[in-house]
Amino acid sequence: MTDESDEPPASTDEEELTYAETGVDIAASEAATAALVGAVGDDDAEGDYAGLVDLGDQYLALATDGVGTKLLVAEAMGDYSTVGIDCIAMNANDLVAAGVEPVAFVDYLAVDEPDDATAAAIGEGLAAGAERASVALVGGETAVMPEVVRGLDIAGTCAGLAEESDLFDGAQAGDALVGFPSSGIHSNGLTLAREAATRAGEYDDPFPPDPDRTVGEVLLEPTRIYADLLDPLHDHAAHAAAHITGGGWTNLSRMGSFRYEITDPLPVPDVFEFVAEAGNVGNEELYRTFNMGMGFVAALDPDDADRLADATDGHVVGHVEDGSGVAVRDLELD
């Protein structure tokens, strides 16, 4: 269920929460990433969704990512059955954003102590995610590291193949933007969402907009996998795409150095309004942190954008123009 509003209200009863105050400073994270990329001598890779290796007649693409602190919600709920889907989604979606077809996936599970039931539940999620992404699970590694890991962490790497003509070149001024709905909070911003949720109560409390589900179940809703959009994106000559993850809607700038005007955003799912109210989180912080109901976006010629929207569940949400930054109606995200 979604709410038609696009600016969720924030409560004023408690101090306003920010992502940085809960322990995740996006600016510091980006600076650390830039330092790492610079140290390995590949400044051109910063901001790319996938690493590309030229094989002559094709490109091999690689993406790596994990599930983040969504694992702590899974631990609290005693339910690890969906986090494998998230792990594959976070990687496969990055390849799709580059124009690359995901083909294979390997996982890395680090634990403080082995547990058969937990491993089996994670495996169920990986199998479900692989089916949704149409990728082969070709291997993995489990490491037992009691002095390094508390509980567990899971990450993975997805490999894909693409012709040079399949790779997205980048957005252009005058492009229209087509947004695609998310399945909920996906797998970023959970540190902020968890803090907000536990301010309001417990994970096993009924979720106010849908009392048949708990807060924890809503937060664990697995990330949508957008691999099925790859053919429509190519068929309709998409210039660029963005996977909306850490950094929220500022990810649009990864499509190129332009100004991205969102004039007709998708409806905001109830989970974000819950976070806004429970944690007194302001609109700017919400859009800088979460997907806010739009988990993936493509830039393409306006006529092609209308046809892509008609052929998928996408909607034209805005346009690209000369300049910089991201604007969601009256909200500016520099």
C-alpha cells in the first residue's frame, strides 16, 4: 500500500534524526571511497556502477556489495530467509544500471560461529534472488572469524557480460527521466530506519499502516531486482540508468553532470512515512538517504521515455537539464 503524498511529514515530538547521527556519514564514506580508488590508481572508476574489463569482443563487468545493517533486523526477527535476495539484488541492479546483463554470482559469508539453520535460510534467499535475477550461483565462501565478526556479514560479487553498444553512455540535457517503483526500503539507510523504528517501539510491533504485518517484516521486505528491465531499456535506447541506493536520490548525478528535475515523483510507500514520523526525519534527509519509492531510474529521449513507461511499470517523473544537483519539486539536493 502506498500513500499518494510525496513529502512525508516529520514529527516534531523528538530531536530530528539524521543518518550521520546514527553512525553513517555519507560524505565521510564518499571521501574514504575516493581515497581508496585514488590509491589503486583508477580515478575514472569513481561513481561507476560496475568495473569493466575489455575482452576484445565483449566487456566483463563486475559489481560487489553487501546487505548492510539490514542484517541486524534479520537477527532481531530471527529471519534470514530474504537477505540473500537483497545481496544479489544490490549487485545485479548495479550491473543493470551500467547496461550489463548479470550472468553469475558468488557470495561470501563471514560468521562468528557456524550455524546450519542460519546458513540454510541465507541459502534459500540466495537461490530465490538468483532466480529473479536469472544468474547462476557459481560458488561461495564461508569464513569463521570470531574475533573479527559479531554475528554474521554477507556480501557478494556479480559478473556480467555486455557488448560495447549495450553500455549506457550517460544522460543528456533534454532527456526525460523514467522512475521505477521500489519494493520498499531495499538495503540502504537501515541504520537510520532501525533507529527510528526502535524509538517508536519494537520490531515485532504491528506496522501502523498495515497491522497484519510487523515493523520488522516491513523493514525486511527484499530489494526489488530490476534485471527484467534490461531488455526494455535497450529496446528504448536508454542513455543512462541509476540504481537508487546509499545517498538516496543524489544517485541520479551518477548518470552525468547535469541537473535532474523531479517534477512528478512516484508515490511514497508507507514505510518511509513511518520512518519520518517515528524518527522525526526531515524531507531532505529522507531523500538523501532512501529511495523513497523509486528504486531505479532511466534517462532517455522524451518520446522513448513515454514508450518505455507504457511497456513497463515505469512512470515519467522528470527531466534532465544543464546545471547541477537534484531537485524534487521544491527540495534541493546538491
